[in-house]
Amino acid sequence: MRQLVLALGLIAAAGAVFAEEAWRKLGADELNKVLAARTVAYENGASQTFDIAGSTGYDSGTFSAGKWKIDGNRYCSVWPPSEKWACYDVELSADGLGLKFIADDGSETIGRYVDLQ
């Protein structure tokens, strides 16, 4: 029984490592390609569009318009009336359909493309 518990623990640990490896951090050259002219649906039911010209829209039942840009290796957005830009690291899922936005505090927002290229 003890060996079974140890084996299950190793399998769970291997699964956690695999899950961590399923995401790949994107650099500046890739960010525009994965965001521009795309629509992403988030786990909370909201969706966000990313216009090629730098406009973005967030719809959670109430629509908000903002702007987005790439700054270094990070995605940044601003939502009026605020003038403060918030920047995030972005990771792409192994299947190429999911995006993970990681804030400076480590919090994550995960979404999936709802449009097809």
C-alpha cells in the first residue's frame, strides 16, 4: 500500500511538471502575431478583442474600450478613464489556442481563442 501511495505521488508530481511545461512565454516578436486581430474568451465568461491598430474591447456583459501595445516582451493595456498602463507577461499553450496573461503580482488570467485563423 505504501508503494502505491508513493507511485501515485510521483505520477501527480510528473503531471504538475507537464502542466507547467505546457505553456511557453512569448517574446515581443510573437506577441503582436498572437494578439492582433484576435478575440479571446476568458474563464470568467468575458471576451476581449485586439484590433491591429491598438484598440481593444472587453465585454463582460458591459463593454469597455481601451488600448493595447507591446512594450519590450510584455503586453500592456490601458482602460479609460485611467491613464496608467498595466503590463503582463504572456504565455501560449502547447496547442496554440490558449493564452495566459501573468500580472506583476503573479496572478493569472487564462483565455482561449474564439476566432479561427
